[in-house]
Amino acid sequence: MSPRQRFYLIGQSCVGAAIANAVINGAIGWGITRGGPLFPMWRLPGVAVDLVATAFGVTFGTCVCMAIQVPWDLGRGKITPVSVSPGLAAVLARFPRGVLYRALGLGALSVAVFALPVVAALAALGWGAMEREPYIVLKAALSAFQGAIVTPFLVLAALGDVARRGAPG
């Protein structure tokens, strides 16, 4: 992998995605918790529902954005096709085809992988509500962690989509 490809996948798609998701979701958390010092755990709106929506939304939004961004960056020469190991290629081949199916399917999987363990831990702790500031930090941190993990894979999947369509790059 070239230095340019490493920067795109690690610097921009991992670190950059973490920062972007933390800022976006921290701001959303700030907005939805305005007006009260506590955010209820099991109500609508509430911590559990919002974390589930965040986990789904981070992956869904990233799938859609990468379907647009990657071909554009490929056409501008910002990224070139990336060779991946046979094992990673097999994982990527299992991703749903089509942007909407991929976004919905992987968004649902992200709920199980990222949100449910956090919600289960909060439930096990017996929390009925969270203070505003810790909730904003939790939402921002969870989305940053998730964005850093899923974005490079979604970039590779989008590169694969471009290659299957036979587009330039």
C-alpha cells in the first residue's frame, strides 16, 4: 500500500472520520439534551434510543457519503485502487451490494455491535438517566470509535463498487 493510500485509509478515513463523528454527534447530543440536566435512559427521547439511532446513523451515513466521496476522490487522483488480502476481500464480498442495502444492513449490524453492548452495560449499572455532559461525551466517543472502525472498510467497499462498474481509477 502506498503512503497516499495509507493516509487516505488511516489518516482521513480512520482518524478524520473519528474526529468528524465526534464533533457531529457531540453537537447533536448537546442539542437534544438542552433544557435539562438529566437525559432519561428508557424514554423517547432518551439515552438508549439515541445510542441505537446513533450507531445506525453513523454507519448508514458513512455508507452513503463514501458512495459519493470515493468515486469523486478516485477521479481526482486523491486515492487509487487498493489491493487487499484475500481474507479482507472475502469479508468485503459479504457486504450487501448497492448503497441502500449496504447502508441499511450494515447500519443494523452496527446497532448490535456498537450500541447494544453500551446500552446493556448502562442497564446493568441500573442507570435510569444520565447527566447531560457525560451523555454528550459518551455519544461523541461512541460515534468516534465506530466511525474510525467502519469508515476504512466502507471506503474499501466503495472502491470495490467502482471497480465492478468499470469506472476510471
